[in-house]
Amino acid sequence: MRFRGFAFVSFCVLMACDVTKSEFPVKNRAVQQETQELSKDVTVVVLDASNIDQYTVDRESLGAKSTLPPSGGWDYRVGVGDTLDVIVWDHQELNLPAGQRTAAESGLRVQSDGTFFYPFVGQVDAKGLTPEVIRENLTLKLSTYIPNPQIQVRVVGYNSQFISVTGQVKAPNRRALAAQPVTLLESIDASGGLTETADPSEVTVRRGGKIYHVNLQAFLENGDSAFNPVLTHGDVVNVPRLEREQAYLLGQIVSPSTIKLTRTNESLTSALTAVGGLREDQADARGVFVFRSNGDGIVVYQLDVSNPAAFLLGTKFSILPDDVIYVTTAPLYRWNRLISSLVPTLSVVRTSDPAI
């Protein structure tokens, strides 16, 4: 699960830093100084026209991945436990009796050594071979006893190859593979379909001891067959639970709240607009901050929107899950005062939403 405690812990770290000499808003020329005064784990970035483009992220493309190698098509190969039905035309004495039992009940079972017994020829290899290859081999052997035998071989009991579907599907199960190929989507449909809590963009397939990621959502939305691969024997499909992805908007905005992030892109400007924008009577438009964990520390982005044209820059800044957007109230506030005011609010957000 994503580290959703970043906001609370990170701000505690920031609050402990000595930042009494900082100016507001942070100036480009002061970024290096501010970073030194804060902490080696904190990076301050002032957003402007020269750097805004590098913070545009296509969230849809981030999820569009499929690391599962192509299966190369599907051709069922007989395995141990499969049941075969062999018909020799014009030789009823070699065929199964009709009308009493089904072919699956009275067919020829592939034994543990990978062979089955057939009259006249004895043991016939079957494991790892297609029905067509078995027919060719049996025809060659049987031709010693029957001139030009006409033979049909088919699998009537598929008992050797399986896939498993687990996770957020309505009926997790183990399914036998047959002559027709089974795609990822078909396997999920056969398991009752996705639940309401499923995340089809993060499906995994375990194959041969390795785990591969497949974004089934990309196939559902765009029809790209690369994201709906054909499954093979032993594959284990897991559909994970959808994590609630959201960002937090606090401070001097009309309606402080969380916003849910979807697969579509959400910009800083659209996020602020969604909660009513800045409070004109109290907000300082120079102090729009975005706090973000980058794994190694904290990055604090600042956008000065005192000029309305800056909101155009904000449309290029992508909001990511767990971002904290904060609009400060007055330029005289120091960084430590800003952070101190944020910690209690973030604590309330965390305790009031058990999903965080």
C-alpha cells in the first residue's frame, strides 16, 4: 500500500527545522539558501514558466504497462490426466461402444508416464503433444496392422492444465484450460467479473516464478490487445483492491477538503477550482504550496498566483496521489509557523478518514 502517512510525518520533520531567516515568498535566488536552512531531505522548487513543463505527468500513461511476455499463440498440448477419444473409421471394433457412456467416461486416460494404451500398438506417447501430432504418430503405428487407417483424435477430458484467478473478483476459482485460448479478460469474466473495489489497472500474473504487471484497464478503455494477453498453464491472476487515490487541499481556500484522483490528469489549477478557489479576503496568492514525498525526502513546490496568468502555469502542474496543497494566509508567516499550523489539520484529516 502507498505510504499515506507521508503528510503527517514529513511535516513533523519540517517543523523541527530552523527556518526563521526565510523570506516569503521563496525567491529563486534564495532556493539554495532555503534548502540548506531546512533539511537535506527537503527541496524547495519555485514554479515558473521556465520549469513548469517538466512537472506535467500523464497519469494514464503511467498506468499503461504490460510486462507479461507474449505467449506466442495457443495450441493445447496433452498432459497427464487428460482423457482422449480415438476413432478409427470403418473399424468399429476399435472404437468406444456408443450409447452407454460418454466419451469422457470411457475414453483413454493419459497415464503418469505420459502415455496411453491402444490396441495392437501398445503404449502411445501423448504428454506435451497436440492431438494432431498424436493422430499422426498413431496413424503411422496402426498402419502396420490396418491399411491406410483414417483416425481422429480429440481431447474429451481437459484435466491437466489450469489457471487460477484470485483477488477482487466475484468468484475466485481454478479453471481448466481447453482447446480454445483463454485471455485475461475471459478468465476474469469466468470468475464472476470484477468487484466494485477492484483495480483493473494493476492486475498481476504470476508465471514461472515471476510476477508480471498488466494494465487491463488500458484494454477496456482503448482495446489494446497487448493488455489482454492469452494465459498459459500455471498462470495465477490476481486483481488487487483499488486504493483510494486522493490529494488534500488545506489552508485559505473556500472549501478545504480532499479530492479524489481518477485515471485522468488533475492539475493544480483544476484542483483549486474544484474546492472553490482561494479565499480572496484572507489568502495570500503568493503562497500556493504543494508538498510531495519523492521517496527520498520532501519536495515543496511554490506557485505565485498573485498574477492571474499564473493559473495557466498551474494547468501544467500535475497533482499526484497524497499531494498536500496548502494556501497560506499572510506573507509575514515564517516557514516554521506555516508548518506548525499544518500539523494539527493533517492529523484531523488522517484520523477522520480510516482509509488513509
